[in-house]
Amino acid sequence: MPVRDDIEWLKAHSEGAAIRGRLDALTQYLREGEYGRGAVWGKHGKLGILLATNRGVLFSVPRSSEAVGAEYDAIETIEVQEVNARSLTVHVFATTFDLAVEGINDFQDLKRTVAAASESVEQANAAAGRLARFAGITVSSSGVTSAFGAGPLLGARADVETGGTLTRRPRIGAVLVFGVLGLAASKTVDQRELYLSVEGQGFGFAIQLLPWRVAAARSFASRLNGAQAEAAARAPAAAQPLGPAPNLDDPFEQLRKLGELRDADLISTEQFETKQAEILSRI
């Protein structure tokens, strides 16, 4: 899809000259072969514009001609916060920064843009061999990694808890990390508490998140636990000793085996007697 045609379509479906001007300004940041897939803005663009492209996201900084952005490989999640019945905020959580557009009231544009960007994030994760990323935690087939602790995927477990206390406290190396809360938090104070705990073989930690991120936290926990279950199903079962191995050089053991072969009609009586005589001669 040509860049200009796509931007022109977004401009034609935007509201007002201010939005069209900001979208036009974002074209200078598009690279060769890059095109827009959707855009959202809050309160006539005064609170920023988020443009999702086929390669990443671009954020038009409020009251500025500058823009910041990130490729999908650097983005962990794109989440929507319901501030009230008439206003939503979209948050982009990247590995090194967070950004948000507040005051969004066009839900259809928001749904289309978030779906397109989230699909691209999943594709970037798959290309890099990642199963999931959330709040600084990366899950792959080889293990769980984060700044708070790391270990193998096999045996790992994630739990999400809401409430005033963390009832499932990690057993090993527990570290409560506060402040992993992102930017542009709502002005409405939410007194609830949300914790995501992860523990496994030789590691364990818990982090506190903003309460509205509960759906994304539960989705991540479900994916981690599901990946762990699949890894456990693929892991070979440990061999269980069934007793001492038979000594095949023992003539009495050879006679017993020989009798089993005869009883199963696998050898004739003549073959049995001949072999029996041979074994008995060595006793």
C-alpha cells in the first residue's frame, strides 16, 4: 500500500485540520516501504496521536512537531485502559519506555489500530523465538528471563493476585518490585493492588502493577503456564529403576529364559533339551 494513499485515507477519516496536519507531519518519519495501518488520537490531537505502521508505532508528541517511535520487536504489549465510559487511553509498553494517548473516544479506530499493532508484535515475538513478553519478563522455550530473576521454563509458574496482600509469595529469592507502573496513569486513584508473581527452579519474584492491567497480566500468566505445561509434556519421563538387571551369564538365569522360550512355543522340545544340556554341562 503506497504511503501517501494510506495517509490520505487516514486524513480523510480524521476529525479536523489539526489531526490532518499532524498525520501529514508524521510522513517525514516513515521509511522506505513503511506505511500506516491505523491511527488514534485523543481530544482533537491535543493529547497526542499514535500511528501504527507495518514496522512499528509513531507517537506525535503533544504541542510539538517531534515524534517518538519504536519497532515492534522492542514493544512488549499494547494495552487499553478504560478511564470512563466515554474515554479510553492506549498504552504502548516498550522495553525501554512507555507512552500513552489519552482521551480517545473513537472506539472503532482504537480497536482497528490496536489489533493491527498487536498482531505485528506477536509476529515479531515469533520471529525472535519469544513466546510472550510482559512487564520486563520474557518467556521463551528455553526459559524465563527478567531483571528480577531468571531460570528454566520447565517448572515455572505465574500467578496474578489482586488485593492488599500477596498471598502466594515466591519461595526463592523473592523480590517485591514496586513502580513498574508505566506512564500517563489516570488521574483517578485506584486503591486496589495488583501483583504478578513468577517462580521456578532457583528463582522467584513478584512485581506490582497498575490495577487496570489485570487482564494483560492474567493473559501473560496463562501463556507462561501453558508454555510450561507443553514443555513438561515434551520432557522425557525420568527412568525409574525396576530392580537389579538380570545377570545373563548366570546359568540358572539362562535356564529360566530357556524355559520361557519353550513355554511360549518359540523353540521346539528338541532345541530346548539340546540347549539345556549345554548349559548344565557348565555348572
